[in-house]
Amino acid sequence: MNAEREPRAAAHPMLRLALYGWATGALFFFYAWILRVAPSVMIDELMRDFAVGAAAVGNLSAFYFYGYAGMQIPVGLMMDRFGPRRLMTVAALGCAAGCLLFALAPTLWVLSLGRFLIGATAAFSLVGAMTVAGQWFPPARFALLSGFAMMLGMAGGVFGQAPLRLLVEELEWRQATLALAGGGVLLALASVATVRDRSRTSGGLRQVMTGLAQVGRNRQTWLIAIAGLGTTGPLLGFAGLWGVPYLVLTQGLDRAAAAGVTSMVFIGWGVGAPVIGWLSDRIGRRKLPFVAGLMLTAIAMAGLAWAPGLPLWAVTALCFLCGFGGSGQILGFAAVRELNPPAASGAALGIVNGVVTGAGALYQPLLGWLLDLAWTGELAGGARVYTPAAYGTAFSVLVAGAVVGIACILLMRETRCRQSA
């Protein structure tokens, strides 16, 4: 009896440390989301200081997603091979270095390079938290811990709006970005102190490539990925960049207040993810709640795009509903695992997550390009000013993306939720 108790007692400190390690990964994802949306509260300053228009700012912001989406599959392989501790430590320092480069950039090219480095290293954040959860906690806790990490990421999206804008107004955008670099250094120290590797694998490249081939040939994978792209468009294209100047124009808000309103998209996403996930498990289906969420997103985004004269309370409500419906994206991750071989689940998640996070790389510059096409030549403080009609035309792309997503899910094969012991 005593012999059984001693190992259990010895395990408690390691499990407690593992929980701290998971929390470090979740905080890393919080930090990654702040960095992801940061340009949305610096648009005027960036256009003024670098004498560029909306398309250039959209391309600049998208460099984060070029790095982030492109690293999704390699990150999964490296986590299995090297473990999360060293990778999360180096990645957090990489985010700090990217912030430093961004803050000191003398040209738009260097600014873009800093943004790319931030995205490529932030790609280790959520995967790191999920790897710690998978290595140290039972399978029955994996979804719960991953869900909480996702919610913390959405909280980072909120913090990267109005609170960050206040910091930018207080310190200017370069100094505010230098302050963000300090967060990466602190996370690196936390990773060294709390994250531990429980297992590593070797010789995994052939297995990963085989899984990628299986998943890539599966039509269901691409239907789910495109549907996920439709959910993320409003999150990254509207709330993540262009929603703030749009609300400043149409609602007469200052930038901090406008950022507070767009942050309701992130709040809706954070609230909706566990609710929609619970509902899906409850009814044992993925398609119905996924389609319902996409329909809600399409309707809410249409209201935001095509009814600029709505009262502020209605705009705030539509932002929340847009995010709530979009959070149905989590069902795509569940479905793609269930519609592919279990041995290839990592590859399936990597492909879908790469496409989903690539929404920023697609939508942010596309919306900027559409805005520039409709620009009338008006300037204010050295920054371009766009009309409500120009924004409405650009945001139509986000509505169309959600509609295409609905069609993809309707074509997807139904899957029953797998019950776990």
C-alpha cells in the first residue's frame, strides 16, 4: 500500500509543474494573438510614417500569417521530435526578436521581415500548449485544456485591441512594440522554468509524409479546410485589421473605442467555442451546428458590411454574433480527425490549421487592395480615407467566404462524434 502511494505522491509535483507548463503555452497563445492583431490599432501611424496605402498595410499584416500558416505542419513534426521545452523557449525569443525588428524598422521591407518572424515563431504557441497537454494529461482532459487555451488566445485578441491602442497612444507605435518584445523574453524564461518534455520520437519524417499523402487525397479534408477559411475571414479580415478604421468612419468613434467594439468578435468567439463544442457532442453531430454557426457569421457580417448606419448597440451585437458563429470552426478540427485515419490525425490538423490561419494572409491584403481600388484620393493626417461604400464592397468578400463555407459543409460527409471513455 505504501509502495503504491509513494509513486503517486512523487507524481503530484510533476503534474503540478506540467499544469504550469501548459499555462505557459496558453499564455504564449494569448501573447501570439496580441501580436497577430496589433497592426489593426496602428494603421494610421503605419500609413503616415511609411507613406503607404491600405494594400501595403494589408500585405504587411499578412506577413504574420505567411510565417504562421507555413509553419503549422513543420511545428507538429518538430514538437514530436524535439519536445516542447526547447522549441517554446526559442520561439518566444523569436517573437521578441521579431518585435524588436518591427519596432526599429527603417523601411517597409524590414517591417515586413519582422512581421514574418513574429508569425513563424508564434506558430509554436498553441501547438506547444496542446503538446504539453497531450504528453502529461489523460486524453479525457485534452479537449478541455485545448479549449481553455483557445479561449485565452481570444482574450489576447481582445487585449490587442482597445488596451493596446491606449498603449500606442501613450508611447507611440514603435515604443509600444518594444514593450511587447519584453513579453517574449518573459515567456522564454517561463518556458525554461515550467515546461518539461515527457517523450520524444525519432524517425518520424516518413510517417508524417505518409500521413500527409493520405490526408491530402481525402476530399473531406479540403471541404473542411475551406469551410474553416470562411469562419476565420471575419475574425482576421474585419476584427483583426480593417474593422477599426471602418467603425471610426461610420460610428464616429475614436480608435480605442472602435477597437473595443471590434473586440466583441473575439469575445463572441471565446464564448461560442465551448458552447458549440458542447452542443455538437450532445447531439452527436458535426455538420448541423457547423452550418448554423457559418450562417450566423454570414448574416452578422452582411449586417456589418451593408448597413453602416446601424446604431452602435446593434453593431456591437453583430460583432459578438459574428464571432460566436465563427467559433464553430472548432468542429472542423474534430470532424477532420474523424474523417481521416487516426494515425494521420496530426497531418489532418496541420493542413486544416494551416489553411485556417492562412485566412489572414488571404483576406487582409485582398481587402486592402479592394479599398485602394475604391479610394477617392482623400487624405487625413497623411493617411488615406475610404468611404463606407468602399468598405462595404471589400467586406462583401468575407460574406461570400462564409457562404462558400456553408456549401462545403453541406457537401461534407456526416460524422458521428467519437465517444471516449
